[in-house]
Amino acid sequence: MDLRTYGQWAVVTGATSGIGKAYACELASRGLDVVLVSRSDDKLRIVAKEIEHQYGRKTRTIRADFTDGHSIYPAIAEGLQGLEIGILVNNVGMSYFDHFACFLDVPDPERKITEVINCNMLSVPQMTRMVLPDMIKRGKGLIINISSEAGVRPQPLLSLYSATKIFVTYFSQCLNAEYKGKGINVQCVAPFMVSSNMTHNMKANCFVKSASGFAREALNTVGHSSYTSGCLSHALQNVALTVLLPDWLRMSQFLVRKLQRLDEVITVKRRASEEEKKLREKEE
Ligand SMILES: NC(=O)c1ccc[n+]([C@@H]2O[C@H](COP(=O)([O-])OP(=O)(O)OC[C@H]3O[C@@H](n4cnc5c(N)ncnc54)[C@H](OP(=O)(O)O)[C@@H]3O)[C@@H](O)[C@H]2O)c1
């Protein structure tokens, strides 16, 4: 569908890398001007230039750290003033730790809990209430909320992350029911693995999607689905997991222990390859 019919501008949170950057580029390639919201001015400038050069669209950047909580929203609202915002992509999100771990097994859990909740949960309704009134006035608008497969079913060893993502899933579905009649589409996207910083830039393959490939396929589902895995590969994985890994098995001590062991092996391998890479870079 022609996404420009929603309005001139799209706003993307967490837009300087990974899925957010891919959505921003894809939306620009489909003719929308883009507001990029992220925490690093340097990265924002680079992505904005890239979009302007490559797609000839206008950009606006807003620096905000979503872990800071409610204090950041007045400045974001000011940055959005006067724009006809047709699409909001609530993409920003962070994991609780860089690998699978029990709830207390992270450094400084007190700080981390607040950061993850502020970033993954608070950002979604706060950004939504800023753009929604104007969308309702115009009788059209699209809000895309990036949840996760870990927000479809409970995922032990990602407990806080998984819980924040089910919040995004439920919020999206309820909001869609409330505002559909006013011309607003709210879509919840629940991906499996996408190659990005969050997933240590693992190689894309038939299970792991590239961020750009994912955003392209996911945007093609707009207008057809208010809840999606985002791409065919992830939809098939969702079906397979439902059949092969029922909740009683997923939540069992047996599987949690297996996952912990597997994670230890993967983490050791990853750290060794990172060290190797650093050494090679030093030698060069
Ligand atoms: N990758 C996956 O496999 C996967 C699977 C399911 C769901 N998701 C969800 O998809 C979304 C995007 O994930 P991703 O993999 O693309 O992550 P990513 O590569 O780590 O990118 C995250 C983006 O958000 C920005 N960001 C991070 N923390 C921020 C903060 N506190 N304030 C402002 N901006 C911040 C980052 O900016 P900096 O560059 O400055 O860090 C970056 O632009 C998340 O909601 C994630 O939960 C990802």
C-alpha cells in the first residue's frame, strides 16, 4: 500500500542502527520524510545525511535517551511540533543483559530494571499519546510497535525483556481495537532473530533476517495484518515453535538448564572471536 497516504512524516525511535535504521531507510525509500530519534547526535547526523543523499527525503533528528524516563518527552514533543506525522514506529528497545541470564545475574540490577522499563515500555505509550491526537483529527495514521517473539510467549532467562515485550503486544492490540474506527492502524510486529547490534550482528541466514530485509517485508504487511512476525521466515518459525516447544517444555527446569549451558558455550566462543578480532586489528 502507498504509505504516503498516512501523512508526510514518519517518526522512528531507536533509528540509528538495526531494525530502526532499516525502517527509517525503507520509509524514506517509499517517499516519506523521516524524524530520527536516538541517543547519539553523531550517529543521528550520519543516518540523516545517508537518508537525504540516498532517498532525497527531508529528515529531522531528535536526541533523546529513553532510559531517562518521563523527563525527555517535552523536548521530543517540541521537536515534532508542526509536522504532519502519518507514521510512528516505536522501535527503541534494549535487552536486560547481553546474553541469557537469570533475573539477578546482571551487574547493577537496580539501575538496569529502571532503564529497561523506561526504554522498552514507557517510550511506547508516551510517544503514542504525542502523535495520536493529530492522527485522529486527520482521520488516518499508522503506529507500528516493535515487540518480539519473546513477547509472544514467556521466555525464561530473558524474564524482564520478555515481560516488557508482552506489554508492547497487549498495548498495541488494545489500541488497535480502540482507534481502528477512527482511521488509525496499530500494528504489532514480533520478530525472531534479526541481525543487529542487539544480536551481535550475527550472520543473516534463513532463520536470522537482515535488518533491511526484515523492514522491507514487514512494511509490506501494513494494511493486511495488525499483528505479524514481520516476515515469512519468522512466521514459519513461530508456527514450528508453537508445535515443537509447548509452554510446559519451554518453562521446564530441564530446558532452562540446557539453555544456560548452550549460552555459556556461545558466550565463550563469541568472546574468543571478539578478542581475536581486536588482536588482528591491532596487528594491522
Ligand atoms: N534484533 C532482534 O533479533 C530483535 C528481535 C525481536 C525484537 N527486537 C526488537 O527490535 C527493536 C530494535 O532492536 P535492534 O536489534 O535493531 O537493536 P539495536 O541494533 O541495538 O538498535 C537499537 C537502536 O535504538 C537506539 N537506542 C538504544 N538504546 C537507546 C536509548 N536508551 N535511547 C535512545 N535510543 C536508544 C540505538 O542507538 P545507539 O546506536 O546509540 O545505541 C539504536 O539506534 C527493539 O525493540 C528490540 O527489542 C529485536
